[in-house]
Amino acid sequence: MFLLPKLLKRFVRQGRLTVITPDNQRHVFGSGPAEILFAGQMKTAPAVTVRFHDDRIEREIFLNPEMALAEGYMDGRIDFEDGSSIHDLLSLFWMQRKELRKHPIQKVVRKIRFGIRRFRMHNPLGLAGKKVKHHYDIPTEFYKLWLDETMTYSCAYWHSPEVGLEAAQKAKLRHLAAKLKIEPGMTVLDIGSGWGELAIYLAKACGAKVTGLNVSPDQMAAAQKRAEAAGVGDAVTFINKDYRELKGSFDRVVSVGMMEHVGVAHYLEYFEAIRDLLTPDGIALVHCIGRVGPPGFTGPFFDKYIFPGGYAPAMSEVFAAVEQTGLWSSDCEFWRRHYHWTLHAWRERFMAHRPEVVTMMGERFARMWEFYLSACEISFDIGGDMVFQLLLGPHKSAVPVVRDYITDAERVLEARGF
């Protein structure tokens, strides 16, 4: 090794990283496992042992750490020993990534990525659907292995980490319904409706007539079957369209985990579409992953393999678009720990079913998703990611002036068994 040691000596201060090169030499960096205060929490900086199976991987990691590490692991060119894992290495990385970002080469790379982010997030009609299908047209049976029974693939709402994933997902559905103040017979548009659980819930619990928009035909077909099985097939309709193609008027509009796919250049277009689809006294709710810091860009691994064209916005980018639409921002709630707990539960379930994933999708795919779930869990734990829920309306009285109504409605729904 020649290039990488200089970077790792500067980068790995806490914990220990042992790199075994193809000639079986061991290179050790860091002071050893240690308890450190990080992001307001006591965390263990782990000891990690990585084996490189070829000489090229060193240069690739030096130039492009995230992508080279991910692809090296996916391709089996990187493995782990001494009981350590990719999750351990990503934890070690996240705890010290500020040091890595200070390196001159990494500063140049980040500047370039920020400069081309609008090109990478250009999601016009047609292309946007293709990018979303990349992630969601994976066989539904794969997701069934590790999602809960509601098939809800978005952040759950945890009153504490002990309640369990199923209860937290049902609490999220209840929270959304309560916030939207839905009454029987109201029309609801669910933009990016997933496997249909929210649409089904709003029809059953609130008596709403729900239209679900989805650009993934496979996911939409599965959602329609689930609605029919739940006995609300006559109250729920799923349409294979982009949000920009729909015309109509709805009492409520809800968008959960979809704005991440919109792209910065399309935020105004997105919020204008929501405004135009609302009745004069309607309410819209947008649930989205956000970042606590200033505008940034999507990492190369996520952009290439997981969410092409996707991006978690800074709040300054969100409100810059909303303020041009004339919509009132009636409420904004921040979920700081919730997605960490959700992703932890997903990753545990995924790892428990990993042999089945390999049989179904192959070892490379399993390693890719292992990397994805680990990176996300760590980012929401000690990184700068969070979830926000934005409540919007055409006028300032669309939503009650105090938030008590949400808790009151949640209690009523729970007492009714929803």
C-alpha cells in the first residue's frame, strides 16, 4: 500500500482499522476501540479488519471512498475478518468522516459533485418514472422478507424503540390520518402510494375515497390486490401516473416518501401541483427525508444503485419553493430519531433473511442492500439526516391553530381499533 496509508493515518483517530493486503501484510490504523461522545451520544468506535483481494482497490478507495468501498464489497473484492462487518466499517467511517472531508482531493471531489447535482437530479416526465422503477420494481416478495405486515416502506412513528416495528408503522398511519383531519366521504390523493397501506387505512379508518398515484406498475398492481383483500377495493383506486399528469380536485393530498424522488429543479413544480390539486379549503401533508445542514448532494453509491435522481433536501430548499406557491405552511414536525429505529429494525430483519435474499436475488444484490441499509441506519443515528412532515393549506385557517387536535384524533382512532 502506498496512497491509502497517508489518508487513513489522518482519518482514523478513534477505533482501529486493520487492512490486510493481497500479499497478507497487515496495516493497522487508529488507537483501538473506544467509547466516545458523538452527536450527543456515547458510541463505541469499533475495531474493524478488512481484507483486500486485489491491489487496485487501494487506489480506488483513495480517489472515491464511498463508491469504491461499496462496489468492492458488492463484488467480493473486499471482505471482513475477526468478526467485523461492513456495518462496523461504516460506523467507524461516519464517526470520523469530517477528517476525511478535509483532505484536499476529497474537497475537490465534493465541489464537483455539488456542481453537477442538478444534472443528476433532472427528473422530467418519463425519466422520473424510469428512475423510480429502478428501486420499486424489484419483486414484491423480496420486500415481504423484511418489511412488516403493513408493507410500509417509509419511516415509522415510534413513541419509544421498544414498541416494535408493526406498532410504530400503525402509529404513523394514525398520526397522518389525524393530522389530515379526514372526515367520511372526503376525497384523498396519495402521491407515491407504495403498496397501498396508507390508502387502505384512510378508507377503512376514516371513510375516505382515496386515489393512489404510482409510477411503478408492479407496485401498483400489488397495492390494488391488497386493497381488494382488505375489503376497500371500491373506495381505493390506484393510477399509474406521474403527479404532473393528474388533473382534479381533492379535499386532502398526502405524499409520503415521494418528494425524495422529485429533484431540486422540480420542487416548485411539485408544490404547485399539490396546490392546484387541493380544494379551496383543503389540506396537504408532505412527509420527506431531509438534512439538518445546508444544501448538498446525493452520494455516488446511492445515486447509482439505490435512488437514481433522488435527494434529501435541506429545509431552506423546501421553503424556498413553498413560499412561491401561495400555500400556507401550517405546521412542520421533525422526526429526529424515528428513522434510525425504523432502519435498525429493517436491517435486523434483512440480515435474518439474508440467505433467502441471496437465493432470490444473488450475493451481489444482498451485499448491495446490506451496505444500503447499514449506511442509512448509521446516517440517521449519528449523521445529519432526519424526517420532516410539512402541513400545507391554501389559507391560514385550513388547519386548527393549536396541535391538540392531532393527539385527540389519534386517541379516537386508536380506541376504534385503528
